[in-house]
Amino acid sequence: MRYRLRANVRGRIRLDSTTRIDDDGIRYTYVSTDGALTAITVETVVDPHTFRSEIRSATAEEPATFELFFDSKVHDRLLRMLQEVEAHLALSVHGALEAVEWQTVVSERVPETSAEEELVPVRKSQHHSEHERRETTITPDNLHQLTVRKRDFGELVGLKTFWREATNEYLDQRYIQAFYNFFFIIEGLFAPGRSGARALTDALQSSAELKDITERTLVQGRATLTHWDSIDSHYQEYECESDALGTLEMLVKIRGTLHHFAPAGPRSRIHPFAQEDFETIAWLARGLSTHALMMRDRAMPHPPLQPRD
């Protein structure tokens, strides 16, 4: 049996015919559709029992369900191959590649014998790793208030723009970029004009407002995030306490670390394929910047609503 991942390709890359390449136990297939590169698949030989699927019949209490079994190490290795191909291909085609959509791969179990066919009644599944964008309702009065008050928000416009960019990046799981833009908001509100890690840390830690926001965000994170424990490794790495003041110091240090890259050594893990290592950190910066912006927004004077045409 073979296990295959398929990712669609966005871009403007011409490819006359579908091309298959075998390398180091992995088969790469570059799919051509109407003369364009439209998808890339990577696959490898796997143990059929490890990658079996099962269908459970419906009962009076439960609907029919199915379960897909797999080895996460094999899946992650193939996913990494798609990421590496994307990186090399982007430069090779001089920017004609927009993305290899490895965040939304389709996995497929490909049986090669009749016995293997019986092991996989369900063969394909979609893997979607982005966060869902939550639907929100806004009222005409909300829009009216927002419109007539926008002239009072002059100093917040740039910060809110950073928030929009950061939120889009967070939802797309671009956590490193999201962290940076959320941190710009924190820096702009609580440490304007400061330069240098020490001066920045002192300014953030001296704000009673930010300390309170940080304490409340830490409580929320510990109570609601399933991946919150991953932040402990950051506290240890940067030798910071896990309280509010230590957290602010840690965020400044992480900001400095993410500003640099080296192909070898500890900084070699800071690259676009290591985004998930910074999910909790980005969530934390998101919480601080969101609470701070909303507090500043609410502190602005609210003119009375005027009749609308």
C-alpha cells in the first residue's frame, strides 16, 4: 500500500506534461493540467494495517462513522517534503509560484492488492489546518457609531491595521508573522520610541494597565488552550518567570530572537515551516494587543447617536 498527500498549486507555472520522480523512498508527481502545474503529490510505501480505515455501522443511538488510522511520523515526513519542494520551487520559477497548499492536503491510501483493498473502505480525506474565521453580526447602529467616531480614532488607525494583518496571519497559521504585528501594537501603545531590549522591557513592565491585561490573559490561556503547556519551554529557554512581568520580558526576548536567522544552530529552527512552535506565543501577543486596543477604543468619547437617513 502507498500513502499519498496531494496539494494544489497556486501560481503561473507552465508544465507540458505530468512528471514523476522517485527519490529516497518517496515518489513525487508534478501534475500538469492543460499545460500548467496544478498539483503536487508525494507518496511512499506503508504498512497496510497501520494505514487501514474502518466504517462503523449506524445504530439506533449513533449514526454511521468511519476512522482512518495512520502513522503521524510518515504523514509529517511527506508534509515536510511538500514544504521543501515549495521552498525550492519558488526561487526556481522566479516568483511565478504563489503557494503549494500544504495546509489543505488531501491524503489517500492507495491499495496495490485485493487484500489491501479490503483494508481501506475509506481511502481519501481532507486535512485542513487553518483556524475557522468566526461569523459576527454588526448592526446599523454599530456601523453608524463606527463611522461618526472614526475621526477620533486617528492615533489608533495604524495600530488597528497591524491588528487586521496580524489576525489574518494568525488564522492562516503564520504565527511568526502574526506575533510580530501583534507585538507592534503592544510596543506602540506601551513603549513608543523605546529602542533596545532593556529599555523596551522596562517600559512594558512599568505599565500597570499592561500588567493587568497580561495577568488576565495568562489566566484565560491556562484555562482554555489545549496547547498552553508548550509555553513552558519558552519560559525555560529565555530564563523568565511565568508571571506577568516575566511574560513581558520573555516576549521582548522572543521578538529579538525572531528578528534573526542562522542556517545552523538554535536560530535554524526559526523559519516559515516552524510556525506551529510559536502558536501559543502568537496567541498570547494577540490577547494582549486585542485587550489593550479594545480598552483604548472604549476610552474614546462616544458622541450620541444621530438620526440616520
